[in-house]
Amino acid sequence: MIPWLETNTPFPDVSHALTIDAPGLLAAGADLSPQRLLIAYQHGIFPWFSEGQPILWWSTDPRMVLRTDQFRISDSLKKTLRRVERSMQEGGRWQVRFDSAFEGVMRACAAPRRDGPGTWISKDIIDGYTGLHAMGYGHSSELWLDGELVGGAYGVCIGRMFYGESMFARVTDGSKIALAYLVAFLRSHGVAMIDCQQETGHLASLGAAPISRAEFLEHLRAAIRAPGISNWQPVPPLTAAR
């Protein structure tokens, strides 16, 4: 059994998360306020649930992470990134921006996918994370083509710890381009690890790998105490960020 959280109930210790049936499930209930979300992330906890379910809180073991110095860029993506970079330098059709359309990125991530229904990103999730964005903790990396948002990724940054949430693409490699700029920027600012939460083949193809929850929490505790990134504008050239 997992505990039910009321609005003012603190999270249980992550060591109490389930190990069978729903491994990593820690608690249910409470709310998705920015304040609750901040506390969750600071303790290695994240929300994830489907429509019709209560709010479910997780702390998985192992934990999927992407070390920023191990991000994999395929040869074809390298060519695309060079084309985008050249276009940005010449004032062409492509642009990459940070934090100019945070809610737009979230809503695009929540939209129905070609290979299935929409994501779990509900109105309450959008409200909670846009609240984090207003507080300076929520950030987005965005790919624009002819003034239209065509790819992006968003997450939460506390100190020098970044928690990746979701990505979307409306053009080939759109999400990967946005992620490549984000990873390069974070690495240049001393962020060594991106929390990816759960293990998937797609994340593994980008260089992510599972680590124990204990190792993840040890890194997290030090990273969130570091000074936060004070300036996310403008987006630096990818070559400079590397």
C-alpha cells in the first residue's frame, strides 16, 4: 500500500517506494502546485499518471539519466545541426530559442501523437509547470521554422540539476535539435546530469543510461545546492556551447 497525501502532507522517504507491482511508486494525492513540485524534485520524486487516475508520485530505482558529456549525436543529426546553425548565423529560416514559448512547448508535447493518444500532460500539469516557469525554474528549448514552433523540449532546473520532462517534433529531428542545444547549453554551465526518470529505448539511443537511485540522489543533493543558471538568453552558438 502507498500513502494518500493531503495538501499539507509531506512526502514519505523515497526508500518506501514500491519494489514490486508498480516499482518506484511512492504516494498518491496532494496537488500539482509549483511549491509541491519543487519539493518533489528536490527529493528525487516526480509526478506521472494517466487520465482518470489520482496524482501518482514516483521515485524509480534504477533511474534513467543522461550525462551531458555522453549525449549521442548521429552523423545525420550533425549535418542537420550544422544547417540550422548556419541559418541562425545568417538570419535564415531556422531559429533556436530558450524560454520564449514555454507553455506552447508544453501544449505541443500534450497533443495527440501519430502513433498513439496524447501524453499524460493535463491542464493541471500545464498550470503547475507554467507556475514553475514563472518562478524561474521551468525552461524550454524551442526550434522555430519560418516563425512557427516545430520542435521543443522542456523541464525543470534547480541549481545545477536539470529534470527533463517531455519533447515534441513537427519536423524531422525537431525534438533532437532542441535537445542538442539544451544539452550543450547545460553542459557549458556545469550541469553534468539530466534526469530522464524512466528507461526507454529512445532515451538510450541518445546516450542515457540507468543508475541506482542512491547514486542519483547523491548527485542531486549536491547539484541542487549549486547556484542556479542566471541567464538563459540569448541561445549561444552550438559550437560555443560545446
